Amino acid sequence: MSKQIKDGFPGTVGNTPLIRLKTLSEVTGCNILGKAEFLNPGGSVKDRAAMGIIEDAETRGLLKPGGTIVEGTAGNTGIGLSLVGNAKGYRTIIVIPDTQSQEKINLLRAIGADVRPVPAAPYTDPNNYNHIARRLAEETENAFWANQFDNTANRDYHARTTGPEIYEQTGGEVSAFVAAVGTGGTLAGATRALKERNPKVLGVCADPYGAAMWSWFKHGHLDIDDGDSVSEGIGQGRVTENIKSAPIDQAYRIHDSVMIKMLYHLLLKEGLFLGASSAINVCGAVKLALERGPGQVITTILCDDGQRYLSRLYNPEWLQEENLDPAHENLDFIHEI
Ligand code: PMP
């Protein structure tokens, strides 16, 4: 078969374009490049984690024909797992905090997942969605718990695919990789692969307020309570197995007030319709560019598309309730990042 033909959903994951963000590159004198993960067949960067986790479980004999995949997820991993599962003949049960957007819950149901919304609870609570997912997998016949946060098959897949793709696509010119942390698989895996090829490449964390990764990378502790963010899929409060020992050089905190301006800038001036984590990532890339000066090749992730957030990020009433103002005259706001 021709190499140009992709083999089903699994064969279509990855090899996404790396997009030069023209306006932001011009204003910083750097190349700011976004990896278009929203173009994956399940619509997000989490298709990669789903592929990595499922392939690894098959290889290790943990996932058997006709089996059930169980996972606690903010949505995108569930979408990836369900679609890869459909293509490979597995059922999927998804436990999701009921604070997540209705679009993602509806989408999961539409694609055939058995969706179980549960009240949001901290990780230390036995009723946290991850613990519920683990117990469900234990109680269900022929089931496998994907465990995206601590299953390092997630990070390793990014080390095998995302990082090498970025290195190739930039012709080895990449100087930094910036990403927010959900599980940490993307940041840790891609950074590892890039540093293996060139130890000078910087690994940079862009963290929303209310998370603890900025504090972890900057000060080595998680003891921080600095607010909140409307972003979904990111905002980690503990050191997952995927992020543990990641070689991170720099970390920034990105406030929602600049994230929302960047989100709308990306839509209205670059034509890219994205979710909040993508805007946080791009803010981190721009901050690094301004701090280190022109000439760098700074890469980041465009994680998922805006359709998932129509009732929130792209709904004027919701924005007003959240006190978020996307309006801006020009790119001056980048100096407030
Ligand atoms: N952005 C979005 C929209 C996500 O769903 C996720 C994953 N939860 C991330 C970013 C972060 O990716 P990772 O889990 O690899 O840290």
C-alpha cells in the first residue's frame, strides 16, 4: 500500500504540521512554532497518549481481545481512548469530573463511551475520579485501567513521536519546547527526546494559576495556592510518574487574563480556533522569546480545538461571568505575560 495512505485511526495519529505563528514570530523576532495536535483524528494531543498506553498494554498482555479500557479523564484522553478502542475492538468506560464542559461529555457519549460523570474531588479523596476509575477497572471483568497520569507509556510515546517529529520538522534548529502539564506526558516526553538529540534545547513549563508545577520546577515544592484558571486538561497539583525527573529548565505562570487575549488573537489574527491550554502554551513560548531575545526557534503545542469550548471560552455571557475580557487593540498585552 502507498505510504501516503494512513492505516485507520491508529495510523493517522501524529505527524501533525508544525505551524509558524506569523504575528507572534514577527513581533518577537523568533520563530514561534505550534504543533497542530488539534489535527489528530480524535481532535487533540491526547490521541498520542491513548495510542501509547493501548499499544503498551497490548504488548504487555494487560489488554486482551474484547477487553474494556477504563479511565478517569478530563475528556480528551477519553475521546482518544474511545476512538482507538473502537478501531481495535475494545469497550471504554470513562469517569469524568462533572465540572468539565458539556461538549466533551456529549462527544464522549456520541462516540460510544460509557460515560460516568462524578463530582469533582481532590486527589487525596477516595472519590477523586482517578481512584473511582481504578476501582471500576478492578471490579470489571477483562478490564484495564489506563492510568494516564502515572503510566509512563504516555510520556514514552511522546518521546518516540512528538519530540523526534519536532526535531525533524525544524531541521534540528529547535531551541526550546514549551508545554503546560496535565499528566506531564507531553512536556516530559518531547523534552527528553529533544535533549537526547541536542542537550542545549530548553524544556519549559507554562503553568496556569491554581496549579503547582511552576512552584515545583522553580522552588522544588508543591505548597502553593495562588488562584485558579478556567483552562481544562491542565493544572497539576502533584508530581506524576510522567513528570517525575523531567529535565525542565524554566517555568512560567500564565494568568487567565492574558491567556484569553492570546486565545482570541490566535483566532482572529492567525485563524487558529483553539482551547485555553493552547493559548497558555503560546503565552509561555512568547514569554521565553521576550526573555531570551530574537533568533530562537521556540516550539509548543496547539492541544485541541475551540469547538470543545463553544459554551465557555467562545460564549460572551460565560466570559462576562468569569470576568474574562478577550478585547485587545494590538499585541502590547504580551508584555504582561
Ligand atoms: N491540553 C489539553 C486540552 C489536554 O486535554 C491535556 C491533557 N489532559 C493537556 C493539554 C496536557 O497534556 P499532558 O497530559 O500530556 O500533560
